[in-house]
Amino acid sequence: MHPSPAEDRRDWEVIVVGAGFAGIAAGVKLREAGILDFIVLEKADDVGGVWRDNTYPGCTCDVPSALYSYSFAPKPDWQRLFAPQAEIRAYLQDIARRFHVRQHTRFRHELLAARWSDETARWQLETSQGGFTARFVILACGPMHEPVVPAIPGLADFPGTVFHSSQWRHDHDLRGRRVAVIGTGASAIQFVPAIQPTVGHLTVFQRTPQWILPKLDLGIPRAVQALFERVPLMQRLLRDSVYGTFEALNGGIRHPAVMKQLQRLARHNIHRSVRDPALRAALTPDYIAGCKRILQSNNWYPALVQPNVTLVPHGVQAIEGHRVVAQDGSQHEADTLILGTGFEITAPPIAQRIRGRSGIPVAQRWAGSPEGYLGTMVMDCPNAFLMFGPNLAVSSSAVIIIEAQLAYVVDALKQARAQRVRSIDVDPHRHRRYNAQLQAALQHTVWNTGGCQSYYLDANGRNSTAWPWTTFEMRRRLSRFRMSEYVVQHEPT
């Protein structure tokens, strides 16, 4: 493909950062609104975000495909109710191509720093391939982006092979190996059963057990796929029913008493697979379901009872050569370490690279507790929109959040064009009032009162992650951008 005349342009009306689910949708919605003066900066050499990066064995979605896809681009031929990673990645590549987002995308352009200039009313972006400026930025960098590498004494000196689940070493043959897995979160419960049959011995270090529900995963017959293609309304009805189910779960999480009922199903899931009373006890959480993210699996518990698997119900204290030392002092030999330790959620690295009007990095202003207005705009950052911003996480599909936010962002951009707006800033008084209401609404939810440490709670113990209301309310609040709620400067006439 020949470079377009715009290839070397450095100044744009809108720059989108990231080409995952949120960044691709932003490109689609900008084009749909007639806003064509934009580019998407992507640090990698292809689109897909977490679904490009996470290629570990068994990687699959825990939201049914009917809901974990764009409402404007349904896919009638999903192979399974819960799509595997490769199929989701292919879907995103197809959408980027079909909706012409690829032609706006600059690959291998990592954002290194962004600073707001009051003088020019523009964002100045420094990337791995030079500088850009833009009137508006949409930060679509994703919440599950930067892997957490635990600070374990001796980890750096481990003589074997070490990798994080999101950076899977496919060149490292696990057959017959002594593998230690640190962490038992959403990724580990997928890859542990996938690798268990082939490894020599598997030692799983579990700091905190998880509540895990059965996964109602089914292959979708070709006849049903054909029906969805011929009668799109049928797939729409499936999407709506899945949405309703997740919304009911989301509602239950706000009521700890309701979640205790869900625990019965999760407890039954343990009992039907694990006969050893000691192992059962080690796998049973002592906090209310929903306090941590609720997981789904049909093969996690069956994998753990296999003769070549040892569950260590403790975190890791240190690593001494090939020995992994648990918090209880027990020692376990390993030649391969796999980190299933998740991602930076409450301390997103992008916040260290963004400096707003004051010149102070957003991360420094947040001081460990991210805050935003409607999860989309941040104090001190005019003309910047943050996808998956503070307090927008829900127990539903990420696509619900993305589409709600983009309706809001695109409406803001259209109004800014029409009204010759120079800058849009968060109103400090509204920001304070909104966050006080939000934190008050979170006080009695299971996230705050369930008795666990989770990624919902930040370094200061504050819930800066979850949205305490319904997704219907989120969509209503984000359906229209109200300029009157912001501090707005107009271009001189």
C-alpha cells in the first residue's frame, strides 16, 4: 500500500491512543460522525490490544461473544458461546479493516509523553516515532495493559525460564517440566488446565482463593449461525438476554446478601470436583462472592486434583535458585516460573505519561487514588477523554462501557466543532460533588464490604475502579455531552 499524502502530517484534530477494542470503536464512531481528521497511534504492529497480546494456552473470554462484540457489528458465526482469543483477535482485525480504521492507524508508534499547551490549546504528543499535536486526545490504552511483575526476592536471579502469562513464551516447551505458577486469577484458571496434561509437575501458588462459577460454554451449531445470519433479530435477542443476565449479576453485587446466595452455586462447583477435605478448604474463599472478580471455569478444579499438581495455599516469600519458597516456609523445585499476576488496574502507567495544564503528571495528581468526571474526563486535562477511566468497571461486557463513553465523546467533539470551542475542562465543583456521590454509593457494595483485597481498591484503600449504579444509568448519563457541566473556553471571534 502506498503512503497517503497525509502520512507525514503531524497535526490532527483528534488523536486516538491505542488500537484495541476501545481504539478501534473510536475510529469507527469518529468516521461515522464525519470526523475524519484523526489518527490512531498503536505501539504494536497490529490491532487487537489485550486480544493481540494474550496468547496463552486456553485464553478465552468470560463474557458471551454475543455481548462481547460491537452492537454495530454483530458476528453471526461465532464458533462458541464464549469466544477464544484467536477468534476475538480476528474479529477486531476484520472490523478495523471493514470500517476503514486501519488506514488511520500508525503502527509502532508508542506514546511516550503527552503535555497540554495552553498557548496553542493543543496536546503535544511525543511518540517512539516523533512528535504530534492534536486539539483532542482519546486515550484508549485499556485497563489490562501493563503486566504486574511481583517484587519477590530472588526472582530476577531465577536460573530457569520466567514469563508473565500475557507474554507467553511459545518457544519454551513445557513438556515434562517442573512448572511453578504464581497467582490464581482470571488468566491462571484458564492456562493451568491447558498446560497441566503436558507438564511434568505443576505447583500452583495461591495467595487468595477465588469464587469460581461453572462456565456454560457451548459450541454454536452451524444451523444456529446460519439463523443468526439470515435473521439478525435472533442474535439481537440473544445479546439482549445475555445483557439482562449480566445486569442482574451487576445489580446483585451491590447487595452482599444476594451474593451470598450465589456462593452456594460456587461452593457446589468446588464440592463436585474436589473430594479431599483439606484441598476443598484451601480452595474455599472466606470473603463474599463479588468482592473479587467472579470467575468461570469447568476445568480449574478438575486440573488441581490431578496427581501431577500441587496447590500451595500461600503466596511466595522468596526464590532461592530453583527453589520457590512459600510464605509457610515450604520449598518447591521448579525450572519454569509463570507469572499469573495480572495487570496494573488502579495505577495505570499511562497516567505517568500525561501532563495536563499544571504540568504535573496525572499519576502524581491522583496520588494513588484515580478520580474522574463520569469516568471520562480528568481534572487538569482539557480536551482529553479517557476510555475505561476511574470508576467505570462493571460486572458486564467492556463493550457496554466503550459504546456508552464513545457516544459521549463523539457528541462532545461535534458540539466543540459547531460552537468553536477552544478547550473543555472539568468543573472542580461538579467533580467534587460527583465523586462524593459515587463513593457514598459504593460504601455498602460487596466490593467495599466483602472482606477481601482486590484490584477494585487502590493503594489508599479507596474504590477507584467500580461503577456503583446500573449500566442503564451509565448509558443514560453518557448519552449526551452537556457543555454546561464543564468549564469551556471558545475561540476568539
